[in-house]
Amino acid sequence: MSSLPQRAAAYLDRLPPALSGSGGHSATYHAATVLMRGFALTETDALPLLQAWNQTHCQPPWTDTELRHKLRSAAQSTRPLGYLIQDRPNHKPNEIETESERKARLRKDWPRLQRFTLLGIEAVARIRHILPDAVDLAHHYGFLKGAMIDGHPSYVLTEGHFAQARRLDGQPFQRRDGTLIKAKNLPGSEAAFIGQSWLASTTHVLLVEGAIGLIEALAAFTLVNMDAPWGILAATSASSRFARDPALLQKLKGKHIRILPDADESGLKAAAIWFHELTVAGLSVDVKALPSGCKDLAPLVADSGYEQHLATLHDLFATG
């Protein structure tokens, strides 16, 4: 019989990675709960196991101070102490919850996602500093909903099993550990790319980074007269990978994909990986760079000065 720390380490090794912007905090908190409540380890025994898991499963890795804080928070969880080590004589294999089942269970607790009124659409437009047309388009196609998240009126970018919330007052959410985050993926969210529901009717696809990039790209979309049908695909984080979604690669067959990287180290690295994955899959792909001084599309589509960037935006959707 393996020792409890050995069993706990083996259990952690089977957990999915914790990726920043894709539920990384929830995944790491779950790992800490497994150690402190599931296997009833002390903080002294649990810390080296979580540190080892942090190096192999977390992107980017947490600091030791953050890991200790997560262990102490997990120790206060209401999960039964030793829930992973108690004897269960009537245990059956189908009583084990898979990761997919766990996420589906978490999604059942999502608050109701509702349609916005015109005032809500205008509020999102003001917060994002874009014209209401783009917000209305995202809302019309079901990518944008409203909800109460952690007691705050929020707007939610969503498709399928993915939902990312931002507060309507423009303030950040507060995590359990006290740190702040401007966008919060709802528990159980899973999707590497959103905007897929448009792909069937397009011949060209603009690939941007970040769920909020979907609205920014739609803002550009509404400002340009196009000579071919375009769709928008947004990677939910820089760690999104086409290799994990073969069904999406199949949907992209026969289309031209244009990557617009965020102009920072992680954005450029992600774009290089996406370019390689799409090229290896035999797809037509090219890359457009943002103008100097712009990290993303936001300053190009801002309602206060988009007119000066119209030539750049037209070029972004040019097919010639």
C-alpha cells in the first residue's frame, strides 16, 4: 500500500493543467483541496507535493507564498476531511467523477445568463470605449450575455461550455486569496477558442487573442466594408492550442486564417505556435502585425479616434 503522500502525488499528476486566464486559480485551489481535505495532509507534507505539481502543471507557475496561501484556504474548505481516503466497501468504478464530469457539475451552478436591454448594450460599449454596433452584434449572435457574478452586475462573453465575466462597473473581481482579476472564467469553463458558430458561413477568419478580443475584433468588423465574408475566432488565452481541438481544425479546412497577435512576448509566442499548428494542418494562414505602440486592437477601434485608423482596419480584412 502506498503512503498517503505517494497516493496524493499520483492523484495530482492526473489533474488537468492550471492555465492563467482559463480557470488556473480554480484548478490550483482544487489541487490544494485534494491535498489538505481529500488526503488530510498537513501543510508541511502538502507543500512539496503542490510545489512539484506547480512546476509541471501550472502556466505560469505560482510563487511559494501563493501556494501556501492556497493550501491554508483549502484547509478551510467544507469538503469532508479525508474524502479521498475513507473506506468505501460499496465503491463502484462509476462512482469516480472524471474531470469532464466535474466541470459539467460546476457548470450547473452557473448563474442564469440573460440577454441585455439596449441600456445594457450601451453600458458595455461605454466600458469598452467602442461603438454600440459591435456590442449589439456580439449580443445578437449570442456571444454576449448579462449575469450577476459574485454579487456584481456583469457582462459575460460566452459560447458553448465557456463563459468569461467582467464587471459592468469596470472594477476587478476579488479572488478568494484577496488578489484582483479583471476577467473571471466561470467554474467549469472549457474552450480554447470562441466564435466557432460563425465559421460555417465564412471563407476568411481573423484570429485574435483573449475572449474580450472577440468584441474588439467585431468593432473592427463593423467599421470595414469587406470584399469577402469574414468570421472572428478568439483564443480564450495565449495558452490555447489547436492541437487540443481537432474538430475545430476540421471546421477550418478550406478557409484562410489571418492571425493578429497581441504585441507582447506571450502574444507573439502564441501566434508563432498557432501559425505552426495551422500550417502543419495544411491550412492557409498569414499574420498581420499591429501598428507600433498598439498592444491589441482596442486603441484602433476606440470610439474616440477610430477614424484615423480606418486604413489600417481595412487592410486587416483585405483579401487581395
